[in-house]
Amino acid sequence: METNQKKLTWYNLALMAFVSVWGFGNVVNGYATQGMQVVISWILMFSLYFVPYALMVGEMGSTFKDSSGGVSSWIKVTVGPTCAYLAGWTYWVVHIPYLAQKPQGIMIALGWAINQNGTLVKNMDPKMLQPICLVIFLLFLWISSRGVNSIKKIGAVAGSSMFIMSLLYILLVIAAPAITNAHTFKLDFSWNSLVPNFDFSYLTSLAILVFAVGGCEKIAPYVNDMKDPAKGFPKGMIALAIMVATTALLGTLSMGMMFDPNNIPEDLMMNGAYYSFQKLGEYYGVGNFFLIVYAIANSLAQVSALAFSIDAPLKVLLGDADKRYVPKSLTKVNKNGTLINGYKMTAVLVGALILIPALGIGNMNSLFTWLLRLNAVVMPLRYLWVFAAYMALKKAVKGKFESTYQFTKNKAFGFLMGLWCFGFTAFACVMGMFPKGVETFTKEWYFQITLNILTPFVLLGLGLILPLIAKKTNKLSGETHDSLGA
């Protein structure tokens, strides 16, 4: 009886995954990048990429049900310990650009909450704002090092509230023409309006969409908590895909009713969510009420995300580190159980990524958009390890691994699906390196593309250097270890 009570149904799993994978910002970023043409892009993305991705994750989670390390554990079993370390490093290091943008997000949200407009950040010189962002980051780095969890709990509540408001926004915008006298734009469902031009510019925007739908490997541990994983998990994942696709499509239609697809504001990525709730308040005659509530909730959620993302990924990397690959000094903890030297490494990398771009990017809208697009290039690199693990699983000797749920029993087809998702993700990341929204071949264009190429190589390259340092320093401290190729 006790076992049955704790089992998840397919709809429980779908709702849990929906909350962790999707957010209103994905709708805004997609619309800002492609306008109404993103409707077709979303349909293609969900059917050809997201559904197989989620089902692969389900099979991996079911096969390695006793593994607590997630993707790193999958890689360790299917490929080997060296690649497992590199997977763990990738999972941590891709959060560096994410952490670098969070202080901007906090400043923008507070500006809208206080002034009810976006001028606080939008009109500031990056050389002035970015040092302030660095101070904010260092403050929360210090708070996180003290082991304070209350901020994270407050942020979780704020994040849930923001999620509910995002769904409410879609319903209220669609209902606005019938309920109020609100002026909305007439949606154009013609072929030319909806079908993208599959040109170079379009390809550079794919990373934003991949970034939006990735991360469902977080739900893998729950596969074995289901009543009937073989039937329930795929049903839950299909339900998740339908829910996310419906929200994305209805959200895009809502954005199309509110913002002219032929005249999208340049700062929609930075301020689009706030513009949306401000206009929603105007539609229903409540002034800036929706805007203020959303801005306050988002401020708290951004603070929580910053505090959590400083600590959690670092613990994944260093909490149970293999001494062959990580210098012993990085695993040092203070009296609060904080990986203090790991925090210092985080501070150096994030600090550099906060300050250096301000030297070559002239305004805050360009800087915010660039950093968001950089996240879309770097963050999906961790998904590559999911697909690598799945391909290795499908290449394994028959009967070596057993699973209560399988995406496909055909090993060749499974391997090809893993290869497709791996190749598409890598392609989207490479194409995302080309700056968009900046005049081609200008000084700023060269500056941005240089940072876009160097950043992932530097961040991932550091992961290759650490084992060499570990080999040297850990031996000096009396440890004996194998080389990187062990």
C-alpha cells in the first residue's frame, strides 16, 4: 500500500516537468526573434526535437534508476570516468553566462517595480551598470556562502506566482477583445506571415529555441516512481509536449495581438514581459497593477535563481569530485559547508563575463540581448552529453543494461535519433554564435562574435586544464592518481 501511494501518475509527471521546463520568457524570446513565424518553428521544434529528447531522457532515467549524479552518472557507466568528469564540468560551467546575466535581470525587474518603466537599465551606460551588476553578484555570492536558504524558498514561491501569472496573461489577452474595448492587432494567418524564410538569419535564431525547450533531464529520476513507467512515462512526455506546445502557440498568438509583428520593439527580449503586463493592465483598466505584481515576483525569482545557481551546480561538480580530475584545494569547505575555493573560481569567471563585454558593446539593450544569446549558445552544450550517453547506451551489448521503459527497442533507430538530436543541438549552438540585430562587420559585430566563439572554448577548455593541475598538486599533497586519460 505504501509503495502504491507514492507512485506518480502520468499527469503528475507532466505537470512537474512543465513547471521545471517552461516559462513565459521563452514565449517572449521566441516572438522577439522570429515574430509570428515562430509558430511554425515551435511546431517543428516540439515534434522533431523535444519529444524524442524527452523520451530518451525517460529511458536513461529508467535504465540507471539507482544513479544519483544524473547525466554524469549515465556517462560514467556508458562511456567512462574521464568523460563523466567532463560532463560534470560542462554542467557546471555553462551556468557562468547564466550567472552573469542574473544581476541584470534583478536590476531590470526592480526598475520596473519602482518606476513602472524600463528606463532605469535601458538608458544606463554599460560601463556604469556592469560594475553595479558585479557588486550585486558578489553580494549574493557572499550570502550563498553563508548557507542562507530563505532567499531560495521565497524565490520558489515567487517563481510559482510568476508562472501562474504567465498562464493568466495568455487567457486574459485572448479574452480581451470580447470583454473590453482593447485595441489589439489582427492576426495574419497567411502563408507568408507564418512560414519562416529558412535562410542564414533564421538558422542563427535556432539556439534560442533549443535553449527554451532543453533541460528535461531534470525529471529523469522520477521515471521509476511511476505506477507503470513503460506506458505512463511516454504518455506523460507526450502530455508535456502538448502542454508546452499549446502554451507556446497561444502565447505567441497573444504576443501577436499585443505587439505588431511587423514592428517588434528592439528591446522586447529585455523588457517584453513587462510591456506585456503593462498593456494587459491598460486593457482591463487596472493601471500598472499586473506589471507591479509581475515585476516584484520576478525580482524575487531572479534573486532566488541567482543564489541557487551559484551553489547547486558547484556541489554537483565538486561535492563528490574524483581526485584524479579536480585539485584537492577546490574541494575545501568552510564552517558553513561551502566550497569556498569553488566560489572564488566562480567569482573570477563570472566577474570577467560581467565586465569585459561592457568594453565593446555600446548600450544595455545590445548587451542584454547578446548575453541572452550567449546563454543560448553555451547552455545547450550540456544537452550534448545526454545524447552522447543515449547513443552509448544503444551501442552497448544487448542485455548489458535493463530498463522498465524504452523509447525504442530498435538499437539502430535509437542511435540515429540520439545522433540527430546531438547534431542538431551542436549545429544550433554554432549558428547561434553569429550576432543578430547588429550591423554586420561593424566593430561591435566583430567584438560580439569573438566573445561568442572564445567564451565556450575558454569555459570548456578550463575543464581540460584542471585534471593536469590535479595530477601535479594532488601528488604533492601525497595523493597518487592516474592521468587524464585514465
